[in-house]
Amino acid sequence: MKLTNKAGLPEPFYNAQLKCEKSYRDGRGATQRSLTQLIADPLSVRLKELYDDKIEVDLMDRLHILRGNMIHKILEESAGKIDIAELRVFADICGWTISGQADHLAVDCKDGVLTDYKNTGWYSLKNGPKREWIWQLNCLAYLLRLNGYKVDRMQNCCWFYDWKESEAKKAWECDRWYPEAPIMNVEIPVYSDKKILKYLKTRVKMHQEACKTDDPRDIPMCEDTWEGRRCKRYCEVKKFCPYMKKKKKSKKYV
Ligand code: SF4
């Protein structure tokens, strides 16, 4: 993937983003999929693999990732002495090595508490934690348990980059939901290991199926495209997606 800097942002931003991408790739080691990739749609992940050398992404569109990484880095350095921060764990699922990274695991209390930091907009929490966040933490907890760690509770620590005090006041007056503060802990339900393993096996098999072909037309379209908004505005591989091409031909997005 080629990273561009069309707006000419200061070089440290560009270098920092390159460093983040490299450390993510190196940290994954010889795994077939990270949990993030596994939970994502097989088509988008496979397109990234197939067209890696042709994909161009601009730094401006990756600033949210950079900001998230900066937060992670500072919090990693500030973790308690016996807590575990930014730990990557691995497991074999249906013949593939899968890895996941824990942001923070508190081990100095009776329960093992796993926390995932989210740098996100407030709206993403309007209807409770997203389905993929719940699966991501449950799968990570499962991998941690397989590697000998104790995880009893899980939470997302959401830091809302768009939170406004004035909006919080208005929401309180109109009795509508809005986060009360810029940071909020959200408890994540704990699934059974049996349920998690079943989910993991299904996801691995879907991705393995997608890897059998070099022709993206053989892979099903992504499940949740947010009524096309994701394809049109946020997808980094839309240029190579056969379904996007079809839609353009039918003028749905033109
Ligand atoms: S354009 Fe849409 S369907 Fe195609 S890979 Fe991207 S998100 Fe998935």
C-alpha cells in the first residue's frame, strides 16, 4: 500500500503513520489473520491482499488511525506496573494462526479486566456497543484464556473525538441520549468459550474460502455496507471491488 500526503502535512505525521503501519504488520508476525481482519468482511480483506501494491491511501484519511495509535502509545507507557498492555497473543483455529492484541489487561484485582480503547465518534455508541466490538473483545478474551491469562470482565473505553459539552446539555434537556462525558466505559457481555469458538471457526472458514481465489468476483459482497455509504466513502479498495463497478454501471452511485 502506498501512503500519499496530498495536503503536505508536516513530515512527522507522515513518518509516524508509516511507522504505525510497519509495526502493525511486524507485530502480527506469521499469522494468516488478525482478529480485526477476521471480523471484517472476507472480500475487503482479500482485495487488500490482492492489490496491496496498487492501493493508494492518503494520510488525511488515516489521521483517525494515527490519533488512535498516539492514544494507545501514551496509555501503554502509563499502564500499572503489573498490568499487561499491548500484548499480542496467538492461537491455531482450523489450521490458521490467528492473532489478537490486548490494549490493557488489569491483573491486580480479583477479576481479570480486559479493556479495549476506542477513539470514536459519539454516534457509534448510540445503539449500544457495535456487534463487531462485542465479538472482537470476546474473541480476544478467548485467545488470552488459551494463552493462560484470566479474563472475567471486558469493557470498551470510548473516547469521543466529537464530544461537546453544549450537546450534552441540550440532550439532557430534551431527554435524548448523548454521552455525559468525553470518555465512557462500556461493559461488554461475556460469551461462552463454546459460542466464541463456533464463531471463530465460521469466520476462519469464510476467509479460507475467499483465499482460494484470485478473482474477487468469486467472493460474496460485504455484508454490511451501511446502505452503500461504506463502499462510496470509506472503502480503501473500492477501486478494485467488482460490486462497486457493477453499481457504477447501473448508475446507482453516479
Ligand atoms: S466497495 Fe463495498 S462491497 Fe466492495 S469491498 Fe468495499 S465495502 Fe466491500
